[in-house]
Amino acid sequence: MSTLESEGASAAVSQARRNLTAIGLIVAMTVSFALLDATAKYATQFFDPFQIVWGRYLFHFLLLMPILLRKGPVQAFASARPGLNIARGLMLCVITLLFFSSIKYLPLVDAQAISFITPLTIVAIAHFVLGQKVGPRRWAAVAVGFVGVLIVIRPTGDMHWAALLCLGMALTNAVYHLATRSLARTESSRVQLLYAGLTGTLVFSLLVPFVWVTPDLEGWLMLMAMGAFGAAGHYLLGEAYARAQPAILAPFTYTQIIWAGGLGALFFGHVPDGWTLFGAAIVVGAGLYVFYRERAVARAGK
């Protein structure tokens, strides 16, 4: 084997290891976010969603204080596009509030299944807003995914109005992901975490006095746990994407529905019925196909 072949094989093995590490990180991220959602759902029995979101961002931001103390506020928040960072942080506030408000009424697995329409919504926004060309197969996947969501929420049957909050969250989340992709060209994950944490803390600190309920020890522990789970999830996401391409990691983000279903059944007695599982499978399948087609189109364009 030549030196070049040996170096190529070594690089391939190294990248394979990085991919495996990244997959492990992305699965850990889904567990962290599922624990965040389950804790938030439990907390809705005692607190208004505005106060829950406030606690989630306050303790998220406090966990990042070592970065501020080490680098200093000016350097830590140094950004080429602070306006987009703030706008992204505001979108994340809306996403979190809509989702936490919805899971007060919906089983975790139902809300998670509806939220998985986000990748399909990104396709539509990319076409109509950004002018990107979308082929018929990806449009077909969007249509099939929407049918899956209809099966989950059953608009002609026992649909709960909170499902509309999930749909609004998915739409906002799609715009948020596009903003994140844009920021990733110039901003580190650390800067994005800091802006998201500070924006959420400031916004909900202005709103929380109107719904304030003084937490007991258990309440404070819940709020702290949500901040820890949220910060950990976003950190793991950034570390994963620093090691592997999104197309490799995307399929594993859907494992979150497994943890959501398990936690929902274990702590809240919400066992998903056959229609919910069927609809969720359709949404996940459509989302995976969109990722596959985007990867194929990207390769063809090289």
C-alpha cells in the first residue's frame, strides 16, 4: 500500500470514528431534550408556561457564566451578526413557549410527532421564501408528511386545540433552523448559546411577574433541571455537528420520539395508540426521505 493510500485509509478510519462519536452525541442530545420536555410537562401542573420558560432560560444562562467570567462579556458576546443572533434567540423563545404550552394538554409523543414536520416545513420555506428549487419528490414527501400529521392530530375526530400550538412551533422552528444554518457560517456554537440564553432570560424576566408563583424546593429543582437539560442538549448538538455532516446525523434525531413515548408512558400514563404511532411513522419517514433527497441533490451538484 502506498503512502497516499495509507493516509487515505487512516483518514477514513478517523472520520468513521468521528461519525460514531457524533451519532452518540446526537442520541444523547435527544435524551436530554426528551428529559427537558418531560420535566416541563410535569412542571405545568404547578407553574404557568411563561414561568417554566423563564426558569429554563435563566438556569441555562447561569450555567454559561463560567464562559463569561473566563472570556469577559465583550469578548464572549463578540458577534459578526448580533442582530440575527438576537432574532434567533427570540424565535427560540417563541418555540419553547409554544411547545411547553402544548404539552400541558397533549401527550409528549403526540407533540413530538407533530413537531417533526419541521424538516418538511423547511423545504416549503426554502422554495417560497428563499427561491430554492424543490423537485417533485421532495414536494411529495412534504405532502405525505402532512398527511401523517393529520393522522396524529385527527382534525375531524378528537383533535385538541393545543395541536395548533405544535404546528405553530414547527413553522417557527423551521425559520429558526434556517437562521441557525446562516449563523453557523460566522458564529461559534458558544456565541449562539450565550445569545439564546441571555435573550430568553431577559424577555421572560419581563413577563414572568404577571404569572409568578413562588417555587418551593421541588419547584426550584425542576427549573434548574430544565436549564441543565436545555443547555446540555444544545451543547451536545453543537459538538455533534462539529464532528459529522448533518445528513449523517439527521436520522438519529428522530430517536427523540422513542424517549418521549417512553417517558410519557412511564410518568404520565400516556400510551400512544395505533393511529398516533402510524402517523408518527409517516412523518418520520417523510422527513428522512427529505434528508436523503437533499443529500442526493447536493452530491449531484458537485
